[in-house]
Amino acid sequence: MLRACTVDELPPGESVRIAGPEPIAVFNADGELYAIGDTCSHQDASLADGWLEGCFVECPLHAALFDLRTGLPSCLPAKEAVRTYDVLVEAGVIYVLAEAAGSEEDAA
């Protein structure tokens, strides 16, 4: 389990990045929490720096949209999905369910 932040530190419409070998972005989309691989599958850009639109995040580099629920891109230029992770909230702290960033066994 990776600690992201407290619930209070991630208000609706915001995101946080967990650094690591494979960074993870955690989003608060209108009260629903999602975690996906932070790096756009099209080009090296942080999705945590993108724009949140409902359950989608727009890559800040070339405007590819990724569904936070599935990791699938909904438009070009991205063609490959990003990884998704389960999120858990315990005692007001947001955790991403991954043993270590990039662990293949922990994909959602």
C-alpha cells in the first residue's frame, strides 16, 4: 500500500502525484477517488498535471483523454491505456493499493 495524502489534502477537482519508478496519479473527481499510472501512454507527460473533466483527465501535452475508471484513452493521440489502481481510505488517509509502484500484480 502506498500513502498518497490525507482526504483534506485532495479536494474535488484536484490531483496528487506519488513519485516512484512508475509514478501514480490520484484524482478526486467530484468526491470519487481514482488512481492511474501518471505517465501519458503517448508521450512522457504527467497526467497529474492535466485537466480533470468528470471521470476523465486530459493530458497537458497533447490533449489525450483518459478514463479514470478504466485507464483507456478516449481520443488520439494516445492509443494505449494507462494502468489503474484501487484506492482505499483509512482514518482520513488515501492509499493506493500497490505493493510498490510498478508491481504487475497490483493492477486493477
